Amino acid sequence: MIAIEISHPGGPDVLVPVERPMPVPGSREVLIRVTAAGVNRPDLMQREGKYPPPPGASDIPGLEVSGIITECGEDVERWRAGDEVCALVSGGGYAEYCCVPEMQCLPRPRGLDLVSAGAIPETFFTVWTNVFERGRLRAGETFLVHGGASGIGTTAIQMAHAFGARVFATAGSDEKCDACEKLGAQLAINYKSADFVAELMKATAGRGIDVILDMVGADYFQRNLELLAFDGRLLQIAMLSGARAEINLMRLLRQRLTVTGSTLRSRTAQEKGIIAKAIERAVWPLVEAGKVRPVIHAVLPLAEAAEAHRILESGTHIGKVVLRIL
């Protein structure tokens, strides 16, 4: 099969097409003929040598795929050859074929083609487990996502809105802010031209935000704490501006705040399977009803993986970038 290999750590040009042996599914795995693979920031970090795959995972980048099952391991129960699915993977997505534990697969949602389905798993798993499981976001609460025009952001806005929260976002241009508001944000703030803390305190009549999903890290950490309401929850899922920050512990105590972080890739197949079941039960009906959809900025052929990485690095995209394989 053809796959995209990271020849050595570096810029987008180190992504090169190579021939690799066809993977063989284990007893509880399925082999997927990949139609599409989503491109995510962890892929960029892996390419740069900053985010190695966990033990046992493929060195081929790519954390989500969609496609058609061609072979099932002997102990697979739910799936059959010919089933159309999308799946979260620990690596190996940038390839014509990919092996996946059966519990990490989800059926292609009705009304969505396979290319669009390839943009779902990484962001949906991340948003669900952080915002709704760890963050306990409830209807009527206020929710802020930084980077609202990103793949994570566009997913979080739609899901939070669909579950009845008052949604806010930050983004880096007026165009991106407009996109966030069209997806369901009550207010999106251009962080380059306005103080998001001041604007959101005004928008909430001084109460603050109940739940914040942050990918920025150090530069926003203390400001996020200042913005949280009583019993507020800060969900840290990335650290684009750095991993070290000072914290005002008095505010943490006085406001009864919760700060939590998580990663997804290193979790076990069983843990990911539990998340998949929850998403299929709670979110799939919203997807099939058209209330939550992946926002796709660009679809490129597999051979143009380097260009896909350049688009993500440019920061000009709104939503996801997807590689079309077969």
C-alpha cells in the first residue's frame, strides 16, 4: 500500500509517499480501506519530532480515518466486511489501509459521505470527553472555546450549542469570528483587536464563564482563571503558547475553580471504546439530524499531505483539512 512517511523530523517537506506492507488486523481489529484521513495539530507535532506515537502504534501519522472495512479479526463482533465506518486511531491514518480496534469504530452517520466522516473522530472524541464528561457542561451554562475556527473549535461550538449552552468563542480574524457565530456562538471575539476577558465579563453581566476549553496554554492560563465564574471549570487540552504558567491560588480557592487536562492518543482501546459508545448514543442523532456537522476547509489528495500541513500551520483555515485517499 501507499502511505505517507515522516522521513525525519522537520517541516512539511519531510512527509513523503512510500510503499509499506499491508497491515494485518489482530483478533479484535478491523482492516479499513481508507477513504479519508483528517489532519490534526498532533500530526504536525509528530512530524516535528515533538509527539512520538505511543508504544505499539504505527509511526505513520494520522489519528482519524473513514472508509470501508475489508477484513475483520476472528473475534470481531459488531462489524462485517463492507461496513462503512469512521474511526479514531493511534497512528497510521495517512495510508491506503489502516488497522483499528473494533471498539474505536463508529458507523458512518446517515446523511454524511465518507470524506466528511473522516473529519469527525479526533475532534468529536476530544470535545465530548473534555467538555461533557470532564467539564460537565450543562444546558443553560456559559461555555467559551478559544480557537473557535479550528477543527476542535467548530465542533465544540456546535455541540455545546446543540446541548443548550450559551456559547462564546475567540478567533484571530473578523472572518473567523463571523464563522463561529454562524455555527452557534452567541458572541465571537477577535483576540487581536479586543480584550476577551473584558468583553466576556460584559456579555455575562460580570458573572463570568462556567466552562472554558483552551488550547493556547501558558499565555491564557491566568486570564482564563480571571474569567471563570464560581465553580467554573478550565479544560486544558493543548499548550500552543507554552507549558509553564503562574497561577493565583487564592483565586482558585475563592472561586471554587476546577482545572483539568487530558490527552486522548495514549488511552487504551477500551477507554476509547467507552467514549465511542457515548458519542454514538448522545451525538450521532445530532449529526444525523444536521445539527452538528464537521466543518471542512479543504480536501487534498494523500500525495499532498505536506500542503495540508502547510495550511494548518498558516492558521488561515476554518474547520478541518482532510486527505482523500481512495
